[in-house]
Amino acid sequence: MATESQITQGDGYEPEPEEQPSDVEQSFMDQLRARRTAIANDTKTTFDVPGYDGLLKATYKRMEYADVMQIVRRVAGNDKSKDVLGAHADLLIRACTSLDAVDGTHVSDGYDMTLAKFFGYNTERAREVITYMFANDLAMAAHSNQVLAWMQASQPEITEDFQGE
């Protein structure tokens, strides 16, 4: 009677070789892993502030879905442009971590009283500060959409819900 080792080695039987990924496939898999890591680690980014010709830069943190949705719920189903603009302002206010001049001078930690004083504006309300600083509602909304697009890279549902699509 034949033993198991004789059966597997004799009579032309050979076990299927395990497929080894090619260098190209492995490289692609490494790229996917690296991209996922980059997305997870991309928690802050910096944008030029519209209207300031590159002289002022704002750094934003990525917000969690629930935090964005809290802002969205306030204007859901509301067609009032003032409320929608307020939601754009609120998103920028909550996400901003720093405003800096192109020369590296730190201006403010966000759209706050420090920024208002920098521009010689007297208010204690963040929405008034951001409205004064942008001086252009469409630019502020467009900037908010830029920030949302960046946040959306790791959480696609954010932009869809914020824009009501």
C-alpha cells in the first residue's frame, strides 16, 4: 500500500503552486495602503483665504461627520440664503485652527476677537468677524465648499449631506 507521501509525489500529481503577487500587483497594493494611511493622517490642511491674493492663509482641521451634520441640521430644508450662508460660516469657524500671513506671522487662532482686532473691527461674534473679513458672501461660501471638498476625501457623505444632494 502506498503512503501519502508516495501518492502526492507519484503518479504525476503535483499540488497547485501558491500564486505570488507580481511586483506590479504588490506595488499597487502598497500604493493603496499608503494612500489609506495618508487619508487617515490628513487631519489638517491650509488654504489661501479668497480675496487676499495669497497674503493670508487659513489652516483647517478635518471635522467628524457628526459635527458637520450638527451644522447641516440647522439649515436642512431651509431655503433662506442667510441661514445657508450662516452654515457655511459656522463650518469655517469651527474647523479653522489658525490664520497666518504668507510671511509666517501668526494672525489668529481662528475667526475670533483676535482677528477682529487685527482688522480693526469691534465685535465679539465669530459670524460677524468672518463676514467682515471675507467681505464677499460668495467667496466665503466657495471657500467653505473647498474645505468641505478636502474633508470629503475621507468622508464622502459630508459634502453630499451639506449640499443636500
